[in-house]
Amino acid sequence: MNGAQALMKTLADAGIEVCFSNPGTSEMHFVAALDAEPRMRAVLALFEGVATGAADGYARMADKPAATLLHLGCGLGNGLANLHNARKGKVPVVNIVGDHATYHAQYDAQLQSDIETVARNVSPNFVRTSTTTAQLSRDAVDAIVAARGLPGQVATLILPADVSWGEGGVPCPPPESMQLEAADDTVVQSIAAAIRAGGKAALLLGGRALREPALLAAARLAQAHGVQLFAETFPTRMERGAGLPPVERIAYMAELASVQLAGLQHLVLVDAKSPVSFFAYPGKKSDLVPEGCTVHTLATPAQDAASSLEKLVQALDAANTAPALQEAQRPSRPRGRLSAAKVCKAVGHLLPDNAILIDEGITSTLMLAAMTAGAPRHDLLTLTGGAIGQGLPSAVGAAVACPDRPVIALIGDGTAMYTIQALWTMARENLDVTAIIFNNASYSVLNVELDRVGAEQGGAKAKSQLDLHGPVLDFTRLAQGMGVHAARADSARSFCKAFEYALAHPGPHLIEAVVPESISGARRKLLPWVLKSLPNLPEGAARALKRKIAP
Amino acid sequence: MNGAQALMKTLADAGIEVCFSNPGTSEMHFVAALDAEPRMRAVLALFEGVATGAADGYARMADKPAATLLHLGCGLGNGLANLHNARKGKVPVVNIVGDHATYHAQYDAQLQSDIETVARNVSPNFVRTSTTTAQLSRDAVDAIVAARGLPGQVATLILPADVSWGEGGVPCPPPESMQLEAADDTVVQSIAAAIRAGGKAALLLGGRALREPALLAAARLAQAHGVQLFAETFPTRMERGAGLPPVERIAYMAELASVQLAGLQHLVLVDAKSPVSFFAYPGKKSDLVPEGCTVHTLATPAQDAASSLEKLVQALDAANTAPALQEAQRPSRPRGRLSAAKVCKAVGHLLPDNAILIDEGITSTLMLAAMTAGAPRHDLLTLTGGAIGQGLPSAVGAAVACPDRPVIALIGDGTAMYTIQALWTMARENLDVTAIIFNNASYSVLNVELDRVGAEQGGAKAKSQLDLHGPVLDFTRLAQGMGVHAARADSARSFCKAFEYALAHPGPHLIEAVVPESISGARRKLLPWVLKSLPNLPEGAARALKRKIAP
């Protein structure tokens, strides 16, 4: 048995069933070993960012890692952005990077580069180059343990070609799974005391705290003690919709987030980090915790959010309080000329049961949360690390993990182009994904940001860097070029029709939603949108917001 | 003047006239500074790999660096593969990577990552995070000096947002240009003595040694002393065609390269590295220098190849020897069903004057060198670092550098998909590029490699990882989706017609050449091709080759 064959068996024995791959010559023995392992599915991507993004989306939905297969430092580079998103989302990935044979490195051949230095960016805690065939499977198990660790992470195993092809491979038994522990009693009691003492308190839920058991516990606390519930801005996976407790996400824009958090005296983190501004802006604070607010940590990402919240429920005598649950409620069918908001409305109107919703719509999906709040229960996956180009690959992975669930991915035109190759894998694997692309011919968010950072003198050359006209992308043709059924819609009616068709015909579809730019660079125009998307905003806060962001 | 404005002036003063960009929020001040600097052209890419590949192609043709503008660690990751190609090709690039404001790093926001660790992979000698606005322009000049250094390299300047937006920017005067020096007399004399002493000798020309002055000097030596001339396998830029000395490239396949180099007693490196196998293969040597052959270095990449060769010409009394020059000679117009070889033949038949030819055709362009050998003089750019996805971006950069020269890029279908977004930039900038995509629906080279690495048990699952069927890509639609005129050809006649149309209508064109897979996995089928592509192979060597690669 060669190294690759032993590795393949070791991965499969540990429950790793899918490898998202874009191989080259140095990975040929790993590829050849696929046929002897019926438990391993190999999903080919035309670009490494698709493979890594798919591994991210897969693990979010499967709750276990997939493997990747990348080709040396350059392949890892191409896959880095979506591994970054996985890292920030605490998503487990067993990232396998082929390398030259150990003895070949000295010759500095064309593809030779320092792979480890690149890998450290996304795998700060586990980068290992396996140096002997006999040890390879053991290294793989260590990588699996690291990936599935507390919390999940990207573990990078570098696999030299001769270690792969060498004889003497020894499969290694699977690692035991680790158990998350709940918060310490003293921590629970201290937080319970703070909440009992009164003062405005909120729970900030992230990671696993956005799954049903944790949400229900948090909602009991909200009901019993008036604690506000917030979700982190970009959840890895959030369960939501009718029948689940509704939770408002912290806004992307610091100006809005400050309004949401204003007046808080206690902010309790549950598998979440303390809120900070996405970017820095001249003269503005990066730390979004209001002055005078104490930040408590109930559960770190290495702890069990649900059982920690249950302990807090017990400590606060809320076990018998019924949580407030979201009522089933859908927006009406949109009419007239299409806009980004109407796309979101149509998604809310038509969302099927048990969908997986992927949101990389950037400015175009500001209304998505409000429009789908009472839709049938679904999972929401978002852009955890801010590295755009995550949505389409993530949809590939989610669909592979959950073949019986419809995946609906809402993607901006700019973001779609980073990893547009994902469409081909959707077609090849016949995945049940409907990709909705908002074509507004703009890096719309940057028009807002150009203003927000105070670079107001932006002239024609500057503006041209944020503009996607000349030529306007034709996503319908791009999809057809990769074998994906596609339709273009510029009216609400044609959009609904295309979406209904896609939902009725499982398999990959792309709908190009031609929409006007929803944000033309002026914050003033943004305001009504954000007010609608934050329905729980008290009147005073709304006024303050108006003064702040659109004086 | 803020930091970004001072930086922009400093870059322009130093002769950096183009910035290939894919910016985000942290780069908005740099973007805003574009309008105040008329000497700087900003070329937007939809994906960072296009920006970096364009910077590579630009510098190869302009003989000076462009700047890139990338967005944090993820943007750098996306651009890494083509920076790797630039690094391996010793191509100067001033790689500017925006970062969070210095004080924002501590908050570990979504896009926060260790940029320097990624950058080290491609910029081992110059990675600097600029930490103060006052120092920024000085840091930029240091980066320019490093990039233009001896030899050229990728210098990465990391630009925090607050350093960019801070007031107190001070432009810095341009650095002086450095002069390359010729080889030492003792080295020249020692090599001259070795050549005079007889025995089979060859010059291996790389880097700048593949430009006309060096080629002419080398060809005098060939004529006067029977020295063989070889070019490195993947030249950064090679001047060739009618009127220039013909030089045979070392073959990609080690089996072939061994035949080319067999019997050599002296191998003289001129701005080239000693030949090694591209990949390692079980049981095969990586070092391709034949036993008993002495390797001499006439000029390192830090030295001047042309003047070093001139010194050797003087030392060997060859100054008055007329070099053998390639005769003008074109293949006939191909007929019948299209094949990869016929595409190469058509390119040779029709190649316009003064073209820039980009070869990323992998298995499909085996015949390109032979078919264009006597075509009008042109520059050839190749895949220096082996990181595929270089050809289309490189064409963007070459066309920006040389707006009056037609750029013809021959690209494999697999490779084209890594950076297909380059087509949009070609359309937007109305670049005179004809992209010829060989659509054989296969990672054809991997079918050869699967066999070469000895992984012969490849079954259906393994083979599926090398296969691009299901669906077959439609490059005509992909091009149209990005605003590029496109045509599909499956006969030699329709290909010639499409190519003639493209050449007659300057601007971007894509021709999808539908070809059968030229290599079906059996080396036997490869043999006639490689024999034709190595016309100078003696009969004995051809027999040896047949025994070796197709027993």
C-alpha cells in the first residue's frame, strides 16, 4: 500500500467522505487512490477557490470536515481567500496541499515555493509537511483532530509526492471525537447576577449559538428577563425562520451597529467575539461596545454554547418560560420593475421548506433578513471572513452535504466573478442550487465606502475603479457557457417566474436579476433601506440614526 | 497631502505608469488619489489573479514594473499564483497590498490576517509594512529599487489604511537606475578555454539572454565553435522568428530534455539556471545535467547577459563570424478538420509582424515553436512558474504595455478557467488581444502525468478528475458574457477565417478552437509530435527517445 492509499483509507475511516479537488502532477497518486476507496467522493473544481469554498460550505452543513486537494503553493494561494472565510467562521477543513517530492525541493524547479509560509495565514495552529510514508496517516489524523478541534479550524497537511507514492503506507485508526464542555458554574452565576441586577443586557450569539437548541435557550432568557438577542454580523450558519426565535444581526455598518447596541450595560458573548467595526474609518472607533457596557463571556468558541445557555436558563429560573417564536409570515408577491429589494421580497414570498440560503449579496441583500424572517425554516450561511467570492463555492459544498435540500445563493455581480467557475461544478455534479446574481454593474458597496472613509474627492478615474460598466457582464451567457440553465429577469414578474421554475426543477439554475444600483454613493439613499431592515429599532434610535448617517 | 497622494506621485515620478487593481475599502484613499495623478493609468480587474498576471505581462514587455493594488491578505492570496510566475521569471512588480488601519489590527476584524506571511512566498527579499505616512513614499522607493533590482523581483509593500489617509505625506524622489555588469574576465577566460579545448558544449540561454543582442552574440559562438544553443524551458520573454538566431528550448519532459542534452561535456549558463526536471518522477533523476558534463556560469541573472556573451565572443575570436539567422518561412495554410497542431500551423501561417505571442497551450502547443520558427519576428512569453492561469492576464498586461502590437495568446481550456475574468478587462480597455482557447475538454497534460508518475491504476474516479466533460465548457458564450467578440472553429478553414478576422479588427477577440485531445494518455501518441517539434534531433537520439518514452 502506498502513502496515498493509506491516507485515503485513513480519511474515509475518520468519516471524511468528500474531497474537493483541483489536482496537478504532484497529486496524481492521491487521485489514483480514489478508485480503491468507495467511501470517498471527489468533486472537481476548475479553480482552487471553488474547492476551498465548497469545503467550507460543506462543513458548515455537514458538521464535519471535507478534504481539499490543492496543487503546491500556487494552488493554495488560489484557495486562500475561501480558507480565510472558513478560518474566520471556525469551520473545520482538512486542507491537503500536494508538494514536490522531498528530494526535488533542492532543485528549485518552476513550481517550488515556500508552501508553509502561505499556509500559516489560514492555518496558524496546524501546518505540517509530512516527510515519511510511514508517518503520513498519523499526520493526517493529527490534521483531522486539529480541524475538528475546539473550535473548528483549517488544518493544512502538505503532502510531498514521494511520501504519497512511497510504499509502506499504514492506515491510522480514526481519532476519538472531542466533547465540548459547558461554561463554568462561576461564570454562569456571575452573568446571572449581572442580568438579575437589572440594566439593559443583551446576548450576542455566534457560531453554534445560532443553532436551534441554543436559540431556544436564549429566547427563554429574552422572554423571562428582557434580555435582547443579537446575532453576530456574519454568522457561519444561522437557523432561522418560522417557528424559531427571531434574532437581529448586528449591522455591518458601524454607524448602525452603534445604534443597535446603544445604552447596553451588559453584553454577554456566546460563542461570539466582542463586536468591532468591519473596517476602520478616519476618526471613528473600531470597538463597537458602548461606553460603560461590561462585556461578559458565557461561552467561548471552544465551549458548548447550547449547554452553557441552558445553565444560564437554570440559573435565571427561565426553564419554564416559553420562548417567543417567529410566526409564519411571508411578504406578498412583488410587482413592477425589479429592484434588489423586490428580489429579496420574492425570495421571502417563495422560499421553499428547509432551504439553505446563502447571502453574499452585499448591498443588494440589505432587505433579505426582513423579507425572509417569517419564511419556512432555513439555514443562512454568510460571508464570515469578508473575502468575497465565497457564495457560489459555498453553495456547491452545501448542496453536496445536503442533497435533499434546495440551496439558494444570493450573490452580488462583483463578488460572483471571483469564483464564477463554481457554476461548472454545479452543472457537473447536478447540484440543486439556484444562484441569484444581482447585476447592478457596480462594486456598489465601494461607492458607499469611498464616501465613508472620507475620500470624498473621488473623481472619474477613482469612480471607474468601482464601476462594472463597459462592458456590463452577461451572467446568463456565463452560466450557459458552463452548462447551467439560466434566465434573465428585469421585472418582478419575470423574476418570480424564473425562481418558481428553478424551484420546480431541481438542479443548477442561475437567475440574473437586473437591478438598478440600490446605493448610488449617498448614504441618504441607504437610510430607508436600513430602517426597514432593522424593524425593531425604537423611534428614538431611528432619529439618532438619521442624524448620524444622513445628516 | 495625504499618504496615498504622496505615494501616487512617488510612483509616477519613478516611471510607474500603470496600476493593475482590484481594490476594496482599505484602498479607497489610494483610489481617490488616482485622479490627481494624470501619469498613472488604473486598470481594473475583476479578480486579483488577473491584476497580478497583467503586472507580470506588462513588465515583461515594458521592461519596467507596474504597480498592483490588492485588498488585504485575501486579495494577495488571489493574486499569489501569478506573482509566483513573475517571481520565477525574475519580473519586477511593485505589489501594493492594502491593509486595515494600524490600530484596527488588534480587533481581529473579519478581514484581518497575517499578510506578511503570505507575501513571503512571492517576495522573499522585500516585504514591508509601511507604518507612518511620513515614511510611506520612502518605503515605496525602497520597494521600487527592490523590484527593479538585480535581478527583477516582486516587492510587496503593505499599506495600512491610516498610513494612506494620514496627512503629512512627502513624495520621495525616484531612485537611480542600477547598471548590470558583465561577467568577470577570469570567468570568461575559463569558459573560453573550456570551449576551445573541444568537446561538446552548449549555451543555455535564459532571462535577458533571449533578447536580440545576446542571441546574436550566442549565435556567433555557435557558428564559430559549434556550440549548441538552448533556451530555458519556460522563457520570460524570448525574441524569435525570421531574422533572429533560432534557439531550441529545453523540453518540458525530462525524457526529452535528457535526449537534447545527451553527450554534453560543457553546459554554459547565461542568465539561466541549471536544467532540472519540472516535477519529480519515481525512479528518475531530477537533475538533467548529463553525467560528466561540467556546468559553467557565464552570467548570473544579476549580470548582463549580452555584454557577458560579447566578452566571450571576443575571447573566442568570433566577433567577425556571421551568426546563422532564421530564414523567413511559414507553414502552408492548414486544411480539413481542426487539431491542436493545425491551430499552431495557422498561427505560423498568419502571424502578423511584431506580434507578442503568449503560450499557455500546455499539450496543445507542442507544435507552436516549430510552426512559428520562421514567422515574422515576435516576442514569446511563457509560463515561467508553472502556475497556470497566467496566459490571459499576461496578455492584458502585454497589450497595455505595447498598444501598437497585436497580442496572440494560445491557452488551454483548463488553464483558461483559472483567470477567465481577464476577458472582461480586455473588453473594457479595448485591448488588441486575440485569445485562442484550445477546447479539448481535458486536463490533457495530467493524463500524461498520471501515467508518467507511475500511478497506472487510475480508474474511472481518478480519470474523472482530469476530464472536463459534463458539461463541456462553451468559451464562446463565456467570452460574449464578458463583452468579448468570439467565434468557434472546428475546421482549419473556419479557424483561419476567424483568426484573419481578429487580426483585421484590432481589439479583443476569442477564438474557441474545438480540437480532439491530442494526448489520450498514451505516450505513444505523443511521440510523433515531439519528434516533429524537435527538428534538430539526430536520428540516433530519435531512436533512443522512442525506446525511452514509447517502448
